[in-house]
Amino acid sequence: MKLTKGHKKVLLETAKKAIEDVFQGQVEPPDPRLYPPPLSETGASFVTLRKQGKLRGCIGTVEPHQPLVLDVYKNAIAAAFKDPRFPPLSPEEWPEVEVEVSVLSPKVPFPFENYADLLARLPVGVGVVLEHPLGRATYLPEVWEDLPDKRLFLKTLAQKAGLDEWVYDDPKTRIYVYTADAFTEKDLEE
């Protein structure tokens, strides 16, 4: 999905409007029919909120199932008010929050033999989805900036799924990779 600077601005404005709509008590999701492709096309996104550089909420979808503009709107509300790791965002905090939107490519299977094979071949810088019958988790590509060590990256991804590193040697485990076009308002000023 190729996004122009104009598309990215619309998606950032949509995410901010979603949060402000909740504060004003009038949630009005956008009508995708009023937006051009690719904003009106089915897409997957994450919305990440940061306050003073620290994570303040991050929710999204890996599987595209609704128009991208609507996905961003709903994920912004979820990141601000429904991320179980944080209390709901307060109106007082809102001016200090930076919004980042990530638009995901379709995920593709990444076959591997075992943990050693995965460590050796997993490319740094991609989004990773871990799926196992007992848990599921994903890390966006930008998580590599904070966790550049593959062992730590995979260990904490397993923990996020409620599992341990043994999961990578279990034949029921599936790994998928994807890319993301992530942007903030600062990125669009350049």
C-alpha cells in the first residue's frame, strides 16, 4: 500500500480526531466512502502513543479487515483508552502525547526449523508475529530500535505472548514477518 504525504497527514489527523472525539463524548467514526484509495481500502494499522518519549499506549491490527481510515480511528481510541498496560489517557496528558501511525504490509510466513535456525536467519528490522496455540504476540519493526539483540527480541516477544523461549522449538509455532510504514507529524515536516 503506497501512501503519499497527504495520505499520512489524513491518517494522523484521523487518529488525533478519534481521541479528541472520546474526550468530547461524541465518537463519530469516519465514513470510508468519503476517502480516496488507499485510505478507503482494507488495511492493517497500529497507533502508538508516546509521552515524553516513553510508550503510553499501542494497539493495532495485523490482519486487515476494515478500511484503513476506520482501522486507524478505532486503533487510536484503543491505544489511548483500552491498552491494558496503562490507565486511560486523560485530557490533561493529551497535549504532551505524540501520535505515531504504522501501516502494515501483509504478513508472510517465515518458515524455520528451530530456535537456532530462527536466530540465524530472522532479518533485523522486520515486524514479527509469533503464533502458537497457547499465545500470540507481535512486535512492530521499530521495536528493533529498543531491542536490537535478536535473543532478547525473541525472548520478550515470547513473554508478551505469555510463553517462554521453548516456544521457538515447538513445531506448532508459526512466525510471520511484515514491514510497516510508520510516521509522526515530525516525520512529515521534513
